[in-house]
Amino acid sequence: MRERLLEMLTEREGEYISGEEASRRLGISRTAVWKHIRRLTEEGYAIEASRNRGYRLAGMPDRLTATGLLSRLKTKSLGRSLHLYDEIGSTQDAAKRLAEEGAPEGTLVIAEQQTNGRGRMGRSWLSPKGKGLWMSLVLRPNVPVLCTPQLTLLTAAALCRSLRRQTGLEIGIKWPNDLLIDGRKISGILLESSAEEERLLHVVAGIGISVNLEPEDYPPELRTKAVSLRMAAGRPFDRTETAALFLESLEELYDIYRKDGFGPIRLLWEAWSVSLGKPAVLKTPQGIVEGVPLGLADNGALRVRTADGLVREVFSAEFE
């Protein structure tokens, strides 16, 4: 109910909604409306009350709230089961535990701060409080284990699409799933899966987005390698909107993937890739591969033409 009330106030931001109208639209008493208003103010929303005019949303909190996120969601399942923390060791670890306990698809763990955030290859992930989005999502796709790389690429395409729409920035994808602005990293994605008899039981998608970090938030060794949306655009962004738009984009592409396969996802990923068509050196578990990345194979591998003219498929690698 509180989410619906906040949605009404947000839709009419700057305008008053009478207690009578809110009561009628929500199907609750005016006293109940007032109680929900009071709870919203306790969560940090600035709401002005006038005896004759009603209630008006005057400001949003500079922190994530369950009420705020749920009121913005347009998804059917992703993010609907929400676990929000002020501080946590790792959203990925928490989401993995929930998945193993049977949490439904779409369960989202999100935190204002991680003290032990991690990315691909066991690297740590910078997760300062109140500056970015640090979240992990439980998915239960009914696909073979071999399709896991496709889900990584799908997540990257969904995030790239939503951030480009929100910010207007020229954001590209570095294979397989790093998002870059002018060669500097703005986000990271980590997918971990559990399988049984060659079928995926669940996938936990960890997503870290540097939304409103400023230069002093980065250690010196990262200042030439990483950037935030705020730094790139010269203005801050509403993190709740960033999260809601990403979940909406991911659910749309996830539905397309389950209906039409990987083909449409591959085209989107290739359109936004910054890794294709130029010489590259890739460090793989089997050794160094030098060549020109051509595009994605149907299985999600990167197709690389080497100096001998052969085309190799690479599943796991780091660009040198």
C-alpha cells in the first residue's frame, strides 16, 4: 500500500493530492493514509502536508529504500522479492544462500555498501556507501549448463541498454561483460551458477554500477581505469531509477531469450561491443591468443580470427 501511495505522489510530483483522493484510490481510510505518509517521512521522503490541499512530494531521500524501488518497478518478477541492506559483506554471497534455500526467480539482494564485494577472477570490487548500485539477482532459467555464457552476455546487453537510455552516454561493452565509457570501466558483472545433470538449477547475477562516485572515491591506481556515470555526464543520477530501469531491461531481454533464443541478444551485444574488429591479445586459461575478434558464436563464445586465418572460439579470457 505504501508503494502505491508513493507512486501516486511521484506521478503528481509538485502537486497536492488530497487525503480524500488518496483514501478513495487506495481503498483505505484517511487515517491509514496519514499513517503511511508518516512512514514515508521516516524513510526520508520530504512530504508537505496542508490541511486544505492534502499531501505533496517535495523531495526524495538520497538513499535506497524498499518502498522507493518497489514503487518504480514495472517488472513482473525481477526485483519483486527484495532484500535491502544498509551494509553487507557481499550481496552475491547473500543471494547464493537465498537461491540454495529455494528463493524464487527474481529475488534481489541490494545494499548501500559492501565490505567484501567481489568481481570476476576473484578480484575485489570497490563499493562505497551511497554512491553506486551493488546488487545480486537470482535467476532460474530452464536451459543447459552450456548456455551459461549466453546469460552473462544477456545481462551485459540489458545493462548497457538501460544505462544508455537513462544517461545518454556512449557506453560500450568490452567482452564479455564490462561496460566502458572512453575505455574506463563503469560497471562489472559476475555470474555464478549451480547445476544438476547438465541443467542449470539457478544463476546468481551480481551487478556493480558506479553511479555517483566522485574522483576522490577511487584509489590512485583506479583513477585512470574507472569512471562513474556522474563523472562522465557531469551530473548525479537517481540510483533508484537506475536500478528500476536495469531490472525492466533485463526482464524484457530475458523474456526474448527464453522465447526466441540467443540470436536477438547476440545482435544487441555486437552492436554495442567495443571489442570487435580490431587486433587484440587475449589471455586464456590455455595460453595467449592473438587475433581479431569477429563476433559471437551461437553458444556465446567469442569468435577470433588468428594470424593463420583460422577462426577460434574463446570462452574465457582477459584482454591484455
